[in-house]
Amino acid sequence: MVLLLSLVLGGGSCGDDEPYPAPPLLPVEPLALESVSWNATGVAVGIVAAVAEQGDDLVVLSDQGALFFRSGRLDARDGSVRHWRQGAALPLPDEPGHWLVGLDGTGRLRRLRSHAPLEDITDRYRLPAGAVADLVPLGGQRAAFALQQGGLVVWDGGALTRYEGTFPRLGGGHGQVVSVQQDQVQVVDAGRGTGWSYEVPGVVAAVTDPTGKLVVATATSLFVQGGGGHLQRVHQEPSPIIRGLVVAGTGVWMVLDESLALLRFGRLHRAAGRLVPAGAKLVGSPTGDLWVLGPTGLMRYGEPGGGGDFALWKRTILPIYTRTCMQCHQPGSPATVDLSTYGAWASRRMLIAQRVLEGRPSPMPPPGAQMLTQEELDAVRQWVEAGM
């Protein structure tokens, strides 16, 4: 059943005269980046519109069709659809788990599987054929779909809720949908069925960060949701150079004057050099890396860390940490153990095996917290055994 609700918007504002104290601006720290190899044989991918990623599987959606990569090598391609808007790992309509989905240029959802025809699954989410304008995963079994004729549909494990209005440029996470338009940021809390807005003159982008806080950018200022839900300016530029906020791993990536920057755990890190061409699109990876979709190709960037066990941790464990552990085990959080880095996990490998896999002397995550799926438990076991 689709429940029709009018979204009642109301909230704060932010601009040059905030009605609340602003915190000190964040110092800008250096960010070391490296180009990450993802295309082992140098396959030409064409002009890329979107990517969809899950574990070792990557689907590149371009004017050449859907290209399926597994562990960095081209596994299959399907050229039947060559116009794409978006790609993501979405929750399965009828059971736990996720599958890779592409939104094509006609507004249809296509299931992406290697060596299988592209399957139109729009009706599996009980959406009208050709009606979808944008999509965003919200975490868990939730996803949101903006409709071309107006309105927003939130899928929650089989239940549908529709919100009236217009919702361009979707973002979100932690059960919240974020949309930006006409000097306004709209937020919908899918769990509570409520919505509100912020007036932000000149807003260019907004996302929900991995801790559940709203991050908003104008061309010259960066805001983060603070106490009481207010937006507080944390960074300011003398000229209009900020664009393209996306979430990846534990942070929020953006472009500052054609260079990449990363907002993470209350710190802003900025890379040297000009890495992002004008008009390029940013897409976050669950590993914390960043995809840059530009006119000259598809690039992947990440922080230096090496391969081997680190690469396995980043690909399989970091997404688990972001979903289930980060709220309590990040720097400055109530728990005394910071698990935000590879080194912290590697030094506690056996302890993690005992607490997470064996549940002794007490289980982790603790009762009442988000529990790990069987797939996630298998990933932890694989990582533990790889370093023994």
C-alpha cells in the first residue's frame, strides 16, 4: 500500500547572519592521495555516467552499455542500454541482502548481473514503468526514489511511503533523504515519516554523513549540523570553488578549487594539485575511496595504505565498521576503543575474532545494537583468517 503524505517543511536557516554561535572554522590539513588501480587490463569504458559497486563486483555504466568487472578484470558486458543516470547497491525487494541496480535514461530500474540480461525490476519496487528520476540507498533495507512527475517514494522492506513535492538531486543515508533545490535543503526522515527544511542561500550540495549529521555546501561555505539541529559553518573559501559532496567510507569527499578534499571526524583534509576536471562527477565507494567520472575517463583515488591484508580490510571490513561500529568506536566517541583505522583492527585481530565471531566474553556488537548479517560475519571471518 502506498501512503500519500504531504511533506510539512519547516526549519532553520543559515547564511551570513546565523542566529546561533558558529564554532571556529576547521583548520585545513594535508591529504595524501594516490591513484588506485581498478582496471587491470586497461579496457576502454567510454563516457561513464555511473558506477555500482558491491564487494569485488563493479559495474561501469557508460555510453558503451553495462561493463561488469570482477576483481579488476572485465567479466562481461551488455550493450543493450547505453544511456544511464545512476547506479547503486539497493536492498532486495523481498528478502535481506542487496543487488546492483542501474537507473537508465528512460526512468527504469535495471538489475545488473554478469552474464545475465539486464532485467527491468521497476515493478519489483512497485513503481510505475519509466517513472524514476533518481534513487539513493538509505541504509539497511531502505531506499528512496524520486519520480519524474514529482513526489518521493521511500521503500522500507516492502512498505511504501510517498511524499508529495519535488525532490531533485537526492542524497541521504541513516534513514534520511536529502534533496537540494532553490536555496533550500529538504530532509525527510523515512523512519518517522516527517520532514523539514533549511534555507541555505546558494546551496550547491547536501549529504548525510556516516554519523548521521547533515553536511551542506554553498560555493564558498561548508556547514555541518550541530547541536539542536542547526547548521554551523565550519569552512569558508574566498571565492566560489566548493562542489560535489559525496559520502564514502567514514567521510565526505568534495572538490575545493579542482582539488579533492575529505571531511572526516571533524577534520578537513585537502589534497595538493589539480585532480578533478570541470564537470566531473564524484561517486563514493564503500571502501572509502572516491570515483571521479570525467570527460577523459574513470579514475579512482584513495589514501595510501598498500595492498594485501589492508586492501582486504578496506574492501570488506571498513563498510561493516561504517554501518555497525562507527557510532561507538570513532575518535572521541563514548567507547574508549577507536576502531576507525586499519591499524586498530589489525592490532586487535584475535580479540575481534573472539568478540564478534565467538561472542566471548561478551558479544560485539552488544545486544540492542545493529547486528551483523551472515554475509558480514563471513567477511570478518575471512579477514581474520587471512592474517593468521
